[in-house]
Amino acid sequence: MSDELANGNALERNDDLAGDLDDLEPGDPGPDGGIRVILADSQAIYRVGMRKVFALEDDIRVVAQAETLENLYAALQHFPTDVVLLEGHLIAGTVDAIPEFMRRAPHAKLIVQISSSDEGNTVELFRRGVRGVVPRSISPELLVRCVRKIAAGETWIDNQSISWVIDAYREQATMLTNPKSQPRLSEKELAIIACITRGMRNKEIAYQIGTTEQVIKNYLRKIYDKLGVADRLELALYCLHHKILQSQPGGAEAPFVDPGIPLRAKL
């Protein structure tokens, strides 16, 4: 047993795939055109069980296993994959986990396994780009079907989750058309939004505002939560479409950002 496994650092690879996967690029078909899967789960019994389920299928190959989020990132770097089956517990409380996954493996599709259904969490997972949300108790047959559907570019969503997602979009649409329901943004948040709509990076915004990049990141998370957007592109489009800088109290005074004129005196 290797030192890594002896220390509980489970980043494993199928030995029979050695040499075949290193030459493949993300998005390419796996060996024999099969679906390449990475299992990311903190519990070995689940990894072993899922691996045995997929071993019975000719078109699905488990190329790596990981027991932590860090192990998963390492596996994504070394083993091209089509689908990642991820235990929801591994990303619980980690705001940037899914965006970071998308950045590291833009061609891979993510399935999240959850212990219990939760409306807010389920809607957020789909909103951030997860292609499927399944219970830990899912049957082997359904799990295989889920992986195949998602590998083919489809989304796996049950009737309850569909209702939650539709209700969330309806609620958001109602809020957008009701000025009284629109969130209030502070003067500094409006200034940061003005910078974002001009395509400025966090480092440039921090210089203009007179603070640090980490403070800007913290502000952006709060702004994302207030407006219900996922990233800076959605933020810019949302604010331009809904004229946030003009509609907010004081929004008309939101500074026009000139890279040569610091905003410190204004804020």
C-alpha cells in the first residue's frame, strides 16, 4: 500500500488504464469511446460500491477516485474525464467550489449526490451549472442511466426539483418587476458594479476604491447574493438590463470610473 493511501489520501486510478488516459484531452472520448467517470466521495464504501456498479457497464469507466475536494482537483488535472460524481458534503459551505470545478474542467459534467432534498440548495446547485442532483439512496440502475444521460449532454432532474426551480424563477421574475422588492445596494456596492460594467478586474477595482482584492471579492459575493446572479458576467448583464445604477437611490451618482482617477476621495 502506498504512503498516500496509508495516510487516507484517496486519489486512486485504475491500473488497466495506465498510459491510455495521459494522452487524451478533455472532451475527447475515453477508451473505446466509453464515458470516463471520477468518483469524489469522502466515504470509501460509496466509492467501492459505485465502482462495482460501473464495472458491469461496457461504456462507463471509472478513471479515478478522490476522497476530498483537493484530491478531486488533482484528479481533474491528471485524468481527463467526462462526468464527475460528487458527494454534496464535499462542497457544503464552500461558495467557490462549483465555479472552481468549472474553471478546472470546463468540459466535464457534474453530478452531485445529496443525503436529503433541500429546495434552496437544489435550486442553487442547478443555477451554478450542476447537470444532475441525485439522492445517496439512488438505485444502481438509475445511477447508470443518470450518468449516460448527462454524458450525452442532458440534465437529470426529478419532478420535485423541477417544481422548485420553476418556483424560484417565478419568484425572481416577480421581484424584478416589483421596484419595492428590488434589493438596496450601498454606495460602495454601486461603485463596484460600475467598475464591473466597464470590464475592470478585481485588482483594478481595488486600486480605484482604495482597498484590497479580498475586500472586493467579499463585496462581490454579497452583491451576487442580493441580486441572485452567479458571476461578474451575469452581474454586468443584469445591472445593464435593469438599469440598477440609475434605479437605486443614489444610483445616478454612481461614479463614472476612469482608470486614471482614483475613487478614494469620492467614497
